[in-house]
Amino acid sequence: MAAAVALESAGFEVDLFEAHNRLGGRAGSLPLPERDHWIDRGQHILLGCCRNLLDFYRRLGVEHRIRFHDEIVFVEPGGRRSVLRAVNQSALGRATAFLRLRFLSLKDKLGIVRALAAVRRDYRQPDLLDAMSMADWLRQRRQTARANQRFWRPLIVSALNEEPERVSALHGVQVLWLALLASPDGVRLGVPAVPLVELYAENHWRRFPKLALHTGTRVERVQIEQERVIGIEADGVIHRADAYVLAVPVKAAQSLVPQLGLESLESSPITGIYLAFDRPVLDLPQAALLDRTIQWAFSKGRGEAVQIVVSASRSLLPVSREEIVCQTVRELAEFFPAAAKARLEEAHVIKEANATFTPRPGLASRRPPATTRFPNLFLAGDWTRTGWPATMEGAVRSGYLAAEAATAALGNPRKFLIPDPSP
């Protein structure tokens, strides 16, 4: 979507082929026909530092559908709350805001502030960071066991959908720099105020007169002759163009163009649990939940419906839906006692086994760029070399980079990517 919008803005005629009937892919919604309602495949959020994603939403005309929160509330089992407010402060002020978190000891907090003080310097050494795990980096910064369990692990797992031991310190430190230190609003938490299907609904695309949508149309074959793409086949029809952007998951890209020799990536799952009760149970718009399997809770409606997120949820993959629902309701009641008294009226469990790729140490330089060996074929996808982990921001960055490469190849080079602030 980002590549298509960018190329259309540069004056090109663009055809966008989408295999599903609705746009969004993993960042999409599922219908509940019996209730005439949609639920998202998972709760997707963004931060204020997601500059390209916000730019894409502005282009699409839906930026007003994102509701931003200036506070993150951490809740412990038993209900005690701590509030992190780190907006419109200096870098020092944002760092010392952690000193007010009640679920950490003074020693934990001082260690966190000390680690944050090293971020700017360390982020200038990307090769060194990419050679180690985030857990290694935290060990070098002498973080306490409680800080690792109650602060660092929730932060990294939520941002990267993976355990600190399995992710490159490059992306872990990147999260700290961009979200907490680089700008006053980097940590603002943006939550779509409507189902994702409404963000990408076809009526928003009318503002792009040179862009044609082909939903429910699967690309089945990429035709290549003499080291160039000469067409694609979709639903038995051949379509030809001057340039082609392949914006599909890596396995699909391997299948369509095996000559690219793309590397398979390890993936990490996310489990989303949607619960609807007979009365409000959540009195916060969103909350980070500590020390339990469930990690985040987001209020839907007036708090009677709750979207739960469990990132890096390998332990839940073999667990039945019924067991997951019972465990989730039980744990939710430890944080919000009203859930214990409410009647559960509806529950849905959505397991995304291959939600994101794992940004292992050493992977950054091996991710493919937007350009390929074929001069008129370009790659987009959060798995390409975007400079970001697997996020909606990373996906948009990949689309903009593919559009930049395509415009350059077509003799009309344009820039679309908004760069991150440098340390």
C-alpha cells in the first residue's frame, strides 16, 4: 500500500493486486457476521517515532483515526498502578521519569537510567550492536534481575515480538533511542480508534486517481525473460508494466521468483484474545500488565470489551482456545477485579504463528534491499532491509524504499522515506 501511494504521488499509473478481499494483510480485521462487527487480527499500535507510518496515514487521509495516549499505565497483579509519562520533556527528564515507577526498586531504576545514558553512544556503533543480543547488552549494563523481568523484557517483547536473548541489540537499542530519547513525542502510544479494515477501506483510495485496486486477485506467476520481468499472471490474466514491486511475505516471494535466492527467516508468533463481558471491566484505555502471561490490555467500547495481546507467544501455540480463554479471564481479574464479577459473553482467540520475523543478531546486513538482480523488479515487505524490525513502520519504510528504487530505475528519481533522527 505504501509503495503504491508513493508511486502514484510521483505521477505513475499503479495497479495494486491483493489476494484477499480486503487490504491490510496481517494488519487487518476479521468479520463477526453474527454481530455485524469487526475485530482486528491483533491489536496493532504505533509510537510517535513511527514517522513514515504516520506520513502514510496522512496520505491516506486517516491520521485522525489514530488516538494517541501520553501515558502508559503499568499494572501489577493485585491492581497497583504506575504511570510513565515521558512526553514534552528533555531527554534527561524522560530518563528520570522511570524513577517514579513503583514496581521497581531504587537500585532497579538507577540501573535503567544508567543504561539509557549509554544508548546515544552505543547506537553510533551499529555493527558492534548487531553482533550481540539485547540480553548481552543488558548484561554489559549490569541490569538487575527485577529490572530485566519487569521492565526490559516487557519493553523488548512488546516492541520486537521476541525475547531479549533472541534479538539483535541493534534493534533493542534502536527502540530505546527512537522511542525514549530521540524526540519529545517518540513514546506517545497511538492506537487505531476504528477497526483496521476501516483504516484501509477502499473509499479512502479515491483520492488516488492513477491507482487501481484489484482486491481478491492473487498473483500466481511472475514472467521473466532475459533478466527482466515481462509480466505477471493474476487469475489467469497477464498484466504488463514498466516496473514491478513484489510486496509479499518472504516465502511467497521465494515461490514466485525462486531466482532471487532469498533467505528463509525464523518467525515469532503473536496471540490476540478478544473478550466481551456484560459490563465494563477495564477502566483504562490501555495498560501494560506485569508478571503474567497476558501482556497488554486495550479497552474497546466503554471497557466491556477487551483486546489482550501476548507477544512472542510460543507457549500458547499448542494450548486450546478454551484453556487460553479461561487463563486470560483469570489473569485479567488479578489486574482488574471487575472481570471476576462480570459474565463473559463472547471470546475469540487469534493465533498468528508467523506474525513477525525474528531479528536475530547478525541478520541486519543479510536482509535483502529493495533492488534485485532484475532491473525492473523491486522488493517491499517488513522483512527487507528497512533499518527497522518487523512493524507497520518497517512495512511502510519498505514500500517507500521500493518506490524510490523504482522511480530511479524509471528515470524520475524521488525521495519518500523520512529518515530517523541520528544519535
